[in-house]
Amino acid sequence: MFSLYLIPVPLTEHTNAHYIISYPLLNSVRFFIVESAREARRNLRRIGFTTSFDECTFFEWNKHDNTNNPVSSWLNHCKDADMALLSDAGCPAVADPGAEVVAMAHQSGIPVVPLIGPSSILLSLMGSGLNGQSFAFNGYLPVDPLKRKEKIKQFEQHSLVHRQTQIFIETPYRNQSVINDLLSILHPSTKLCIAAGLTSDQQYLFTDSVSSWKSKRFTLDKVPAVLLFLRE
Amino acid sequence: MFSLYLIPVPLTEHTNAHYIISYPLLNSVRFFIVESAREARRNLRRIGFTTSFDECTFFEWNKHDNTNNPVSSWLNHCKDADMALLSDAGCPAVADPGAEVVAMAHQSGIPVVPLIGPSSILLSLMGSGLNGQSFAFNGYLPVDPLKRKEKIKQFEQHSLVHRQTQIFIETPYRNQSVINDLLSILHPSTKLCIAAGLTSDQQYLFTDSVSSWKSKRFTLDKVPAVLLFLRE
């Protein structure tokens, strides 16, 4: 039985060279399960894949029809050859699609081999200086303003009781309104980390108390951001 | 102002070559804040650092006397040169010491630059096929048997309500007793992932229902392990 490799790809188009990882083992892989073939081809070239794409087969999982369960049939290729799973950015299956494919590989007894690569969640947590011994990733905050405020309060309370860093991602165009909410709702002494444009040349990563952020009148451009806080 | 680089190092002594990352930028760094100088030197050579150690200064944070606050004085070198922070294994500041050093860098206005590297938490989550859109890392379960059982129940309930993957690490000699507890307490349909010896040639990574694990009469050797579960 061959393996299903889980391959991280760069987070942004303008990735700093320090954050580009190459995977020599990829050059023997011919079967790829991908979020989109176009992005996968582009990313494969960026991470050192030199084989001609004419020799490769791409299965796009975002287009599959679950009733016919093609993922399971795709994975049959692992009987004869290694396969690789890629999403369009970052680590597959973490704040990104792909977990269903991995779960099906386990059901089929196929060895799963995750490789090292860029995760905005891990990088922001490392760089935050907040508690890395206990943390939770919660995805997006609610869009509805009242529900969002309620959730922020709940997460801050949970953070206080369990000394647990709370991590969120945000879509670029909502950055400023979510940050405004965090600054108005969180306790002044709560530590807030804003991590934006991670791995790009414009990376911004800084932690301070809510009261200090307020006094700086900070504004954030429309870039992908991770927000982390800890109420101690 | 120069930067504080956060440098991940290999997780185990017998790391598979796929998991060794080199950092060319490191070769211009001369000041290192480390968990132990001996391990740091060994790991630096493994990740491609070629400069003579005679030119380097190592500050060991595990020996520092907080009353004199040497971390802050060490970081003064960042006015003139880049520095790097390393722990003895994996990513500094995530399930590992180092967060206090990062926090102090933020307080001093020093840019913090986390680099990509091996994290057993991230690798096991990617490879688990469990929910990567919401997850919590909780460190170690309690050693006391009664408290441990109570905690497992609480975490499973939290997992069910929030559809949140729960992640734990365990010391090798307690692997089997914790796994026995998980298998006896968790709901039969709860999905459990056992990830052991990650990044080594003996990597074991598999997810199944608690009832299936029980029927396999699985035993785990004394290797570093990450345990993940999701009650859906």
C-alpha cells in the first residue's frame, strides 16, 4: 500500500522566500487530489515539482458528486502509487478543506503522511507570545453584530477560566469591524495579537493589551488576518 | 531594529529526511536564546547552520533569574543584530517554552518572525481527518485517575456541543493507561486519532471509532504521542 501525502502550499501569492518549502518526494507522485487543478499546478511549481503535468492526473474534490463517492474510487490509486492532497493555500484539512478525504483514507487503511508547511494559525500562535500550552481555534466570528458581541464575551470568559488562547480568522473586508468590536468588548488588560499578511513581505504581527491597542487608534488594511486573545 | 526569529527544530533524534527543514537566513545570526545550549548546537547543525559556534553567543532561558530580568537585556542585541529563539524540540512557544521571550520582544517593540517547521499538534491534526475548522489543544490530561476520567468526560461533552476536535499530548510511559481510559470512557462512536512517533521512520497515525479501537486490542509503545478525539 502506498501513501497519501498531505502537502501544504504557500499562503499568499507574494510569499517571502523564507516561507517557501520544497518537497523532493513529490516528484515521484502522479496522482493529486486538489481543491482546484489550476491553483494546484501553480502551487506545485512553486514548491519544486518539476515533472510534466501531462504525466499527472488531478482529481478536484470541490466538484465531486458525493452520491457516487468518487473520493473513495480516487484513493484506489494508492494501491499502486503514492498520491498527494493539496488545498489552494496552507495546510490541507486545517482551517481548510480536505479532512473528509483524509478520513476516507483512514477508512480505506491508506497510510496518511502529513508534511511540514505554512499554517497561519500555528505561525500566529508561535509569534503571539500568548499561551501556547492551551489554545483553541474557532474559525470565524459570527457576522451578525449582536451574536458576534455575545460570542466574543463567551470566548473571553472561556479564555479566563481555562487560561486558553482564543484564535480566529477573518475575511479581509471585515478586519476593521471585528477589531473594533474586540477593542470595545474585551477587558482592557486582555492581550490581543493581530497577525496579518503572514508569510508575505508585508507581514504584520504584534501583541499588546486592549487598552494599548485602543490608544494607538490602529487600523488594518484588507489583508488576510488571524486574531488571537488571552484574558489572564 | 533587527528581528527575533522563532526557529523550529526537529521533533526527534531519528527524524525522517522529509521533515528536516533548513533555514539559510540563520547563517547571519550570531545571538541565540535557547532552552539548552547543547541541544541548540546539535539542532542548529541539523537544520543547516554552518557558522562556527565560536562566533555565536547562546543565552539559556531555562537558567535565567527572573529577578534580574536577563531576557530583556539579551533582547537588547536586537538593536544591532538579528537573534533567534529555539526550544529543544519542535516549534518554540507552542506546547513548548518560549512564549515569555516572545511576549517580552513585543513589549520591547522587536519584530517577531516565526518560521515554518515541525509541530506534532499541527501534523497530527492535518493527518487525523477530524474537524480542522474548530479544535482545541489542552496539553496533558490529569495524572490522578479520577480527575482524568472526569476531564475526559468534560472534553467529550465540549467536543459534542461545539463540534471541536480535542487534542492532548502524553508522556510516553503513560500512553497505554491514558489510551485505556479514553477507550473505556469515550462514546463508542467517538472518533479517536492516535499519532505516535511523528516525523520519525516509525511514525504511526491512524483514526478510527472508539469501538473499532477496542476490538483491535491496540497497544502503543513508549513513544511520544498526540491523542485527538471528536464526538460528532
